[in-house]
Amino acid sequence: MGIAKPTDAEDPKRAFRIHLERLRASGRRWRFHGTTRASLHRWQASTRRKLLNLLCPQGFTKVPLNLRRSTIAETELYRHEKIWYDTLPDISVPAALLIPKAAPLPAPAVLCPPGHGNGVSQILDANSEYKGYPIKLAELGFVCLVPELLGFGERTDPNSNNASHSYYYMSLILLGQSAIGVYLWELQRAIDVLQCLPEVDASRIGCWGLSLGGEMTMFTAAADTRIKAACISGFFTSYESTFLDKEHCGCGYIPGMALYMEHVDIASLIAPRTLRIEAGKSDPLFPLEAAEAAFNQLREVYRIAGAPDAVQLHVFDGEHEISGDAGCRWFQAQLGNRRPVV
């Protein structure tokens, strides 16, 4: 007589997933249930406050930017500067700033948060999954700001066990904060930087990132209405299909988040501002089917907001990568840059 295959409840290696499933069943408590534009506006105002409190429960101390700039390279089409600015007491963020030469100034700007990897240097690399998109945007007439996120690039020490990405995000959890909350705060300070630059038209600021950068684009555009056009690449799906399906980096596990909001709920805070979602057909980390399902829900929110054409899903042949030229053309159209594509 054969032995029956155990159910999850009988398998000690998987049984706890039953408890997780019960918790997931009570999720999305802050989702939008209304049907009118007025109810959407009320929901956005109250939910944005709750989201910020969830991400940054202790708040942050705002300090003067103390902006410093230094030119490190120039081409015929743009100037590459290294800048530093303060985000917290005694904390300075290094960043790359690309200033177009041929475009009339002040010009539109795009904030470009990096994903996991080597930080600023990786996002400027044309041979990486980022395809050097900030450089392409700068050549088309955009000011681009690429900040170094905490725990990556210049802001980490691979030879130290207390200056790594994982050390920072785990320590923040222990101290009542989250890495995503810190990233969001520093990206909002990056918007402050763009708004104070004489080369930038402060009314035309966008945000575009891949993976963790796409996640931070979603959160930044949701939390800060100064972002007028956003492009989320390689992230927008759902917690259910990603972080709660298989293990991802711990920095994205925000305490309590999935109990209150899914990706579509966070992105609903962006409506009716223009939003582009990019998904590679073969992305192994953020499945296309989940992106399409979430997009269909989000499109209904944009319809209620009175802007059904302001949100789009761009599916392309690729894996976990940025679209590149197609996204650059989209920003040209959305932020009013009329220079021809080169």
C-alpha cells in the first residue's frame, strides 16, 4: 500500500504557508472602493497620508540641501556633473547630474533612481540592463539626476559587515523604519534639488526606474505630486505574485504593506498624472501575467479619474530590463520636449 502525498498542512516544510495565506486573505484594506472622481480624490488624500506614515512612521528631519556641484566630463550634447546634497543631519548623497547643452533651458527633468547593483555607475552603463537611459535622455534635452541609493555604489562597503545593503535595511527595521521609507525621503529631497536648479523647469519633472528603481518610481510618484510623468519598468505586478510568492531582497518587505495596499493601490495614487508601465515578456522576477492583471484594474481607476488614456502598459521583447528608446520617446511626448529623436 503506497503512502499518500502529504497535504501542505501535513508537510512541516510548507505548513506555515497556510497561515500566510490567511493573512493575505485580509489584505488590501486601504484599496479604493469608490466610483466617482470626487471619491477618488478624497481617497487619494487620506491614503497618501497613511502610506507616508506606514513608510516613515517616525518621520525625518529636513535639513538644508547644501548643494555642491562639480563638472567631471563633457560631450557635445551634455555636461556630466558630480553633485552632493544633504538629506538628513550629517548625511550627504552623491549623485550624477546630466545637463543637456543643445536644449533650451530651463529644460524638463527626469529623476532616475537605480535598482539593485552597482548604483549610479551601472545605470549609466549602456551595456547593462539599464541601457544608459539617463544619457539618452540627456542627449534628447532632459536634465537627468541619478542619485546613489543607500547601500549601493558609493554608499556601501563590500569589505565591511556594517555598511552593506542588507545591514542597512535590517538595522532600519530593528529601529522602526524601512529602507523604502529612507529611499523615498531621499528621492523627495532629490526632487527638491531639481526644483532649485536654474537649468530645470520645475513644472516638468518625471521619474523613471527599473526593478528597485521601478518600485521607487511607483512610491515616489504616488507620494509626491511634483512628479508629472512616471515610468515604472520591471516591477509593477503585485506583492501576491512576487514577494509573497517567492523570496526577493529583504529591502522590499515593508512591515504591514500587503495588509493595506497592493501595487495597483499604490499606483492609483498617481492618477490622473501620466503613467507608463513597462514589462519584459520574459522577465523572470516580475511576471507579465500579473502586470497585465494589475494594469487592467489600474486602468479602471484612471477611467474614474477622467484620464483613461493617461496610463499605458508597454510590453516588449525582453527580460528584466528597461525598454530604452521607446521610454525616451514617451518622456519627450509627456514632458513637452519637442526635440527630434536622434
